[in-house]
Amino acid sequence: MVQETCAGTRIQPMSARDRVLAALAGKPVDRPAAVSPTSIATVELMDRVEASFPEAHRDPRLMARLAETARTEVGFDTIMPVFSVVQESAALGCQVEWGTQSNWPTCVGTLARSADELRVPPDVLAKPDTQCVLDCIRQLKSRWNDEVAIVGKTMGPWTLGYHVFGTQNFLLMTIDRPDEVKRSLDVLKELTVQFGVAQIEAGADVLTLPDHATGDLVRAAYYRDYLQDLHAELCDRIPCPLILHICGATEDRMPYIRETGFDAFHFDSKNDVRRSLALMQGKCKLVGNINNPRTLFTGTVADVQQETLAVLDAGLTMVGPECALPLACPLENLKAIPETIIEWSRRRSIEN
Ligand SMILES: [Zn+2]
């Protein structure tokens, strides 16, 4: 299929990897990309390839086998192997409960009570749970080379703050001890950079950087005061396309996010696509937006098709689930995303 763009330029069919990298750079694409910056692992996919949680968080071979189902079973343009949010926190020394096949790992307890107690061990990247991710990315790169975009993940310092101090304690610190929060973020951001750079060296084409300054938890001013400059620094120091992930309603902080230098923002269906595109002014691309609980998890294939068509018509060039997919999501619903993108593009090329 050769698509004619509005400018009349003919776009040759692209590899999945080239399509994702072009969409992230705001360059012309042969069709919109099916992209998931966060996990799309499901119990059905785990059973299909015999690579299951919790082992797939800790064994690089199983992690790679489960991750590549995004391409082989679902048809996405990305493979994203870092399913959980705890890999580097485990390496820091946080106590982790790794969960079961049908639930997620979580950090429990607290590792530190003050900024002075925080330190990133010099051998943090040699710990089993960071090594697992790096080994897995090396395996995926050698198998998929330039065919599919390999997306790694390095957690931002705000989310790491929740894990090391406990979410409630950290949020209270932002009120009582803002200077200590800033000092803690300065320590933790070094782990974000180190783990990100190591994943690029291992073969990641793109990195997701989740930093949960979420609409339900903190106000937009928090993003501006604590994270805008820090995120700009991370964008300067991590040399690959970066996708920021924050869940929830985030339109109020998009004017700050767009000035940081992130290539894209992974946004939730609580945000209107057209309004969000206008807020980003083309400075930061948008990805995601298909609702998880209502559409992908409990809806029908027709619901997924309808929502995918709506975001494509609104101008989104990277479409996928809004956040880590519920583990019991039906596979047919997930597959409807790339299938609908392909059908929408085919119809557009005929109309043009
Ligand atoms: Zn999320």
C-alpha cells in the first residue's frame, strides 16, 4: 500500500520500527502506528506462549518471549518487555511482592525515611532485576533487529519516590518538606538516567519514562514546580526518543509537559484528543488514548473499532491502550486496534 499524504508525497510501505520512529519525530508515515509504551501482557498471551507472570518479570528469556507476543500475536509495531514498575526499585533494595499470574508486583514497606538515607548503589545495574531487563532487550534486539521498535522503560524519580518512601509518606513530604523532596528527586533521577542509557546500549530504540504525577494525586502546579525542569534535564541526558507516561486527567499540565523536550506523551482517555493535540502545539506527539476498563477490558470488538476510528479521525498517529493493559483483557479486543488502523488507512488511500 502506498499512501498519498495531503501534501501529495507518496509514502512507501515502512517497517514497524521506521513507522514508530517517524511518528515520534513527527515525520510522514505510511499509516498510523499501533504503539504501546506500557505493558500489553495478558493472561491469555502468557498461556499461549508459556511465559507467565511472575516468572516473566525476572527471567530474561521468558520476559522476551512474552513481550514479543505484542508483535507475533497482536500485530503491534512495538515490543515493550518491562511489564511492571518495580524492576529498578527492587535493584535499589525496596521489598517487592512479585504477585501471581493474574496480578501485578508491588513495592511494600519503605526503604528510606529521609533524603539523607537515599543512595543509588554503584552496582545497581548489575542487580538481577535490572540485569534481567538489559539481557531481555539484548535478546529482543538480536531477534528483531530493525523490524520492530523495541521500547524499554526507565521509571522517573517521582514514581521512584513513591516506592522508596511509600506513596503516602512521599505525598506528605511534598507538603511539609519540599526541599527534601527536591533533594530526593535529584538522587533518584541518576538511576533514571543510568538505567535508561544502559537500555539504549542494550538495543532499545525508544524509552518510556513513567512518572506518576497523576491528575488524581497531584495538581498541575506540582508538575511545574517539581518536575518540569527535571524532566527537561532527563530529556537532555537520555539520548533516544522518550515517551512520558502519566495516567489520568492531565490536560492541565500538558502546557508544561510540551516544553520539556519529550518526544511524545502517553495519555489517558480521560483527556480529549483534539484538545490535547492543540495543547501540545506539535512540540510533543501524543500516543495511546484507547480506554482500558470500559473499552478494551469489558467492551466488544465493535467498541474498540469505534474508539480507534474516533482517535484516528481526530489526528492521532500512534494509537494503543491508555496505560498498562488489564491482565484479563480479551485478545480479540487488543487485536482490533492494529486491525482497525490498517483498515482505516486502506480506506483513506482509496478515497485519496
Ligand atoms: Zn498509567
